[in-house]
Amino acid sequence: MKKPELNALLEAHAKFGEQISSLENLHQKTTEALAEMEATGNLEDQAILDKISRLRVRADLLPERCATLAVEQETSLVGLLAGAEEFVEQTLQPKIKAVWAAAVEKVKATLAGIYSGQKLIFAVNESDVVLSLDQIARGLQRDADPASPTEYAARRLAVLDQLSKIEKSF
């Protein structure tokens, strides 16, 4: 899975939240309007009765629609988590390995005139860029059990951005 696909899953999940919020606001306005119409409307006026009927139907249907969207939103979390894990396997891990290998070669070439043998290997492994990449890789392993799939996916995308910055720095 590539970055645009994972972003699309995040956006789709967020869209459910926006839809639910919008419907909840509409439900609140509908119930307020219904209460006002029932309290103050002329109940002998057919247009008022029709409006009250429409408001009652809407007030009854909106919570069901919100509940359906909430179930769909929860279901989307499963896909989001699977997508984030696929993103790690197919995109992040190969990228970390490639950037790490390039960084090691770059640092080794830079330090080869100063160090040799074991000292060179030690100096390369202790360089800022290699340590940063090691920290990123360890962070992925430690964060393997997400509490929130949306945050988990967002952190994975942030790691890709970190890798790109590191890669551009050398």
C-alpha cells in the first residue's frame, strides 16, 4: 500500500465522523423545531400538521441513520488498521532499509579518511543519521499494538515523511 491509498482510508474514516456530526446537528435542530411547532403551531392548519408529521419522521429516522454510519465507521477502522500494517510492510520497511543502506554508505565514505576497520564501523553506527534511522525502526516495532487505528495510521505516514527528510539531508 502506498501513501495516497493510506491517506484515502484515513479520509474515508474521517468523513464518516463528519457525516455523523452533521446528522446529529440536523437531528437536534429538527427536534427543537418539532417541539416548537407542537407547542405553538395551529393544529387546525393542515400545512402545520404536515410539517409536524415531516419533522417527526425526520426526528425518528436521523438517529437510525447515525447509528448505521457509526457501525460503518467502526468497520472502516478494521480496513484502516489492515491498510496501515500493509503500508508498513510494503512501503515503510523497504524504505527504511534503503535509506539506512544509503546513509551507511554516505557516512562510511565521509569517515573513511578518518577511521578504518572497527573504528570506522563504530563511527558509522554512532553517526546521527544512522542512530536516527535505528530509532525510527525501533519505534515501528514498539508501536505494533495500536490503541487507535487512526493515530496509528497517521504516525505511519509521519514516519514516511521523516524518512524523506532524512534521505534529502544526505
